[in-house]
Amino acid sequence: MPHFKNPIVIASALVLIAELCFAGVSALVKHASQTLPYEHLVFFRNLFAFILLLPWLYRRRTTAFKTEQLPLHLLRAVVGIAAMYLFFLVIATIPLAQATLVLLMAPFIIPIISYFWLKESISQRVIFSIALGFSGALIFLNPLAQSIHPMVVVALVAAVFAAWTKTMIRKLSTTESPSKIVFYFSFFASVLSALPMLIRWQPIAPSAWGAILGIGLLAVVGQLAMTRAFSIAPPSQVGVFTYSSVIFAALLGYLIWGEAITFTMVLGSAIIFVAGYLALRRTRNPVNSLSGVVSGGRTR
């Protein structure tokens, strides 16, 4: 029984629960997008996150809006919304596991963006991890056996945007609290995603509200579980489990839509796990590691 009280075990379980929730969000988006424009889904996803922050906003109403980096908050929201639109579009088009896997390339892209934008150095270990991660993705997609769907390229663009938003978190964190960073993203994302939804507005059938509420609920539960996990254990010890979402996505895709699970998918996923583990475990410098951005927010 003491084994189950180990913070590492608890945190690992919470990360797995969070990733299962995020995979569930993707599955619900794929299901709901068959009858609703994805602009609706993006808006309500952001609206739920903003509503969750209202109690925090009320408690800190005297200082909640004070910021020194409003333009950067807005830029992060614009890029984050673009990533979310692209990812939701990709989910509706290609197998769930493929979409999830390409988005999981974001942590490997972050050091590259940090190198060019923030002028941060990249250690040889992280370079090796990045190369190994992309090799795993290539094996997963298996271009020799089948042509790669053009939407995979769109998913990669979404991953780049997601990586950029997480890199902005690092820059914002020099003056802003985590709560304020989340608040401004949720606020701007809700406002920015409202206009596209109104342009493409269509009545929402009563039966669709279950999926919409499920997307919001699972996203909130997943984010809370992830936040709690990294509050009781360091990302370097449990962060690798964030890559389990591709496994959950593959299982959901197989069970619901009959999407195939192949040997190359399993092998590619295993290689990505190893790449993430090496990057998280072997690099101690937070500037050069991926551990600082594993929990840096989700586009889902």
C-alpha cells in the first residue's frame, strides 16, 4: 500500500488521466465536427476555460488585469488560436492517432524556436532527442508503405504554432504569474474565436450539446490533473507520460472508427517515448530541456 502513496506514482497516474482526457477531447472533436463547424468547437472550448477562471478573477480583481506585456499576451492568443483551429481541422480529416502524434512534436520544436527567437543554446543531448523524436514520427507515419496525407503537413504547422505559444510562456513568465498568463490567453482566445463562430453560425442541435460539454469538461479535468501532477512531482520524472496520449488516441480511433494500429505505429510511438525520456531525464539545464514546457498548456 505505501507504494500507492509515492508522489511519483500518484503524479504519473494523474498525467495518464490527463492524457486520457485530452485524447477524449480529440475524439469528441472528431465526432462533433461531423455535424458542427469546428469554429463552434474552438469557441466553446475556450469559453469553458475562461469560465473556470472567473472565480480567480473575482478574488484578484484589483490586480488581475495589470500586465507589462499585453502585446505578447495578445500575440500568444492569436498564435494559440491558429494552432487550435488547425488541429481541430486535422482531427476531423485524418486518423486520430496521426493527428495526436504530429501535435506531440511540439516539445521537440520548442528548443529550435528558442534558439532562433530567444537566442538560447541547445545542448547536444537535446539535439539528439529532437532528431530521435522526429525519426519516431517518421516511422509512425511510414511514408514508404503509404502516402502521407496532406493534412499531416497542416498538423505539423499546428505543432509549430503550439510550440511557439509555449515558448512565449517562457518569455512571459519573467514578469507574469502563471494564473495571469492563463487568464489572458483564455480571455483573448474566447474573444478572438467568437467572431469566426458567428460568421459560420448554425443552430446547435440538442444532441450536440453533450459532445460540446464533454469537450469542455474533459479539457478542464485534464488541465487540472496535469497541473496537480506537476505540483507534486518534477516534470523530469513523470513528464514522459505526456506522450501516452498518442496511445490513447490510437485505441479510441480503433474502437470508435476502426482506424488501424500497425507495427510501425507502435515502434514510432516507442521511439518518441524514448526521445522524450532522454530529453527530460538527461538535461539538467531548464533552458535546454523539454521539462519546462511539457506542462506549458494545451491547444486541445
